[in-house]
Amino acid sequence: MELFMGKIFSLTNNLAGRVFSQGSSDKEGEEKGNVNVNEGQSGKVPEKEEGLSDTFEEFLEDFMPSEQEGERFESCLWMTIEDIMTRDVVTIKEDAPLEEIFSLFGKFPYHTFPVVNENNELVGIIDLDIVLEILLLCLVPRSKHTPLTAIRSLGGKARDIMITHPVTISLDATLKDASDLMMKHRFDRVCVSNNGKLVGIISKKDLVKEICRRRKKAKIGKKRER
């Protein structure tokens, strides 16, 4: 995405700079009376700067989807998340001690972990903000010191600090549903549930990987058709 945006800005700035420079020169020439497209020193209309139009057309062809590619992408939005979600989910048991929770956050690069009971039913989530509040008591408002200190000193469990009734998404939801939900609530990952049981997790990374995979496949097919 950064490469894509960088190419846009580079081409746009390059084009804008050349247009501005050409416009300034034309204006100065008009004021001095020494520039005439029909009767200039060479008597010729300036030729198009080599490479600019071709490069921009190639850029549009590479990055702007054709009608067929647009249809393929739109169909991707309606696929179910069951096909791309992560099924092997790292979870926290509701009776897990705090030290075990701290260890998981140190081991895995996730911001949120689902909390499940003995029947693998989703009962809550624990995120990094909660863990930091407990670990860094000196940065927490005094109004929260007493309960957090009690949890830490009395050997609290996951059920004591988890967020209950977390937002979930169903197994038959579409890629668009998942994307809309994540954008609305600013989630990086969302738990996928089926009849109350945790069956997987879908992340923004999963969505991006699938879209890029399909886009790349469409590009390869397009090149073969040429």
C-alpha cells in the first residue's frame, strides 16, 4: 500500500511540477511578446515530453482495475469469512492466573485474546490496555488503584479482568461484513462464534492477504491474455 501511494504521489508531483513550469514559461513569454506557438523561434509546437504520458498510462493500467477485475473484486467481498479465518486460536482460560496472561501477551504479537470457559464458549476478551493498567499502576489514576492492586495482590484470574459480552461475528458473515465491523469499532481482530462457541478469529491482516491474493491472481490472468 505504501509503495502504491508513493507511486501515486511521485507521478502526481512530477506531472504537476512540469505543468506549473510550462505554465509559468508561457505566461512570461506572453508578457514579453517573444513566444508564439505558431511563429516561435523553431516554428514548431513543443513536442510532448518523452515518457510522461506513457508512464502514467502504464500506471493506470497496472493499478486501476478493469471492469472484469472490478467484478472479481466485488465477488470477493461476498465470500464468507469461514474460508479465510484463523481456526487455531490462542485463547485464555477464564480461570487462568495473571502471570500466565502476562506471559501470553509477551509471547504473541496480539493486542487481544479471547477468554473461554471449559466448554470453549466465548465469555470475554482481554486486551493489552487492561494488562498495561495492571502492570503499570503508577500510570493509572488513583481512582483505579484499589481494585487493580487488589486483583494483582490477591492473585486474580482472567475472569476478574476480562471484558464481558465482546463483539463477535458469525461464521457465515461475509468479508465485507467483517471489514465494516472492524472499521466501525477500530478492531484489528474479531472473534468468530457459532452457537456461542469460539470457532475462529478474523483479522484485518486476513482480509488484506485475501484481497491481495485475488488481485495478484487477476493480474497474472490479465498478462496471459495479452
